[in-house]
Amino acid sequence: MSYLHEFWKGLWKENPVLVLMLGMCPTLAVSSSAKNSLGMGLATTFVLLGSNVAISLVRNVVPGKVRIPCYIVIIAVFTTIVEMLMDAYAPAELNRTLGIFIPLIVVNCIVLGRAEAFASKNSVFRSGLDGLGMGFGFTLALMALGGVREFLAAGTLFELQVVPGWEPFLLMKLPSGAFIVLGFFLAGMNVLKLRQARRVGKKYTPPEIDCSRCNICNR
């Protein structure tokens, strides 16, 4: 399997939000604007990259019975780092908006899932590419969702007015608006994959969660 594939799969084929349906809590909670989505996505990408590399480095010395607690400690270290960096350098409004969702990256199923399913079984370089790909895929999906919601709610993108005199659609600011937009995104993904399957004469079935490389439930 090529190195490029390890990065690319997170952007499209195994996108955490649009395909694997992981990280729904921050996806629905902080995607009210493109700015919030970018901040949350970059923070998660930092933790994914750092924890994947660190876990890959120690995978052969961590006993199997305590690997999950060890992984969580490593993830918590990188989450604390990104939280401190955001406290120091991020705009106060963005920091306040993201709030508790930055510390909650520790329990984000995307991060722990990649640690267990990939980083604990692969080299440092492949694990780093996997973390970057999954992080960027999460960020792009979050920004697309946040951009649509922000535009429909206020006619703005990144807080810049795109359509003057836009009639606000306030439902898009609420969590229910996130569910509606995400539903359209997922429907669009299924339509695209259905058409791709028909072109090559195959039958398309909606994706299922692949647990073949995860042993959490078996320990």
C-alpha cells in the first residue's frame, strides 16, 4: 500500500465524518461557522498527528493489557499541549466558543480509534501520514458543514459578508440545523458512490463500520 494512500484515504474514502461517522459530538456542536470548524479541525489534527507518531514509537514496549490506558495518557498529553497553545495564541472569542470541546479531544473516538486500529500496528511514517490524512479529512468535512451553516444563517463566510441584506435562517445556528445539513451531505456522498458503482457495473451498498483491525472489544 503506497504512502500516498495512507494520507489520501482520510480525505475521502475513509473520511471520519462523512464515511466512518466518527466524532459526531464536536462535528454537530462547533460547526456553526467556518471559523469555529477550522479551529476545531486543526486542533484535532495536531493531536492525531502527535499521538499517532508517539504511539507508533512505543507500540512494541507497551504491554497489551495496559495499552488503552497508555494510549489515552499519550493523547491527553497532546490535547493539553494544544489547549495551552490555544489559550496563549488563539483569539479569545474562538477559544471561548470551542470551550470544553478542546479538552474533550482526549475522548474523541477518531483519535483513539486511529491509535488502536492503525498507529499501534504500523511504522512511525505511515502512522504520521494516517494522522495527517484523518485530521485534514475531519477539518475539511467540518469546514464544509460550518461554511454551509454560516452562509445559510447569516450570508457570511469566515465572518465576512458574502451576500448583503441576506435574510437570516436562524435554524442553521442551532444543533438541529447541523443534523439537517449533515444529512444532506451524507445523502450526497451516497448518491456519488452509487453513480460510481453503476459506471463500473457494480452494486453499491452503504458503508458499514469496519472493526476488523480493532481489538478493543475482544480484550
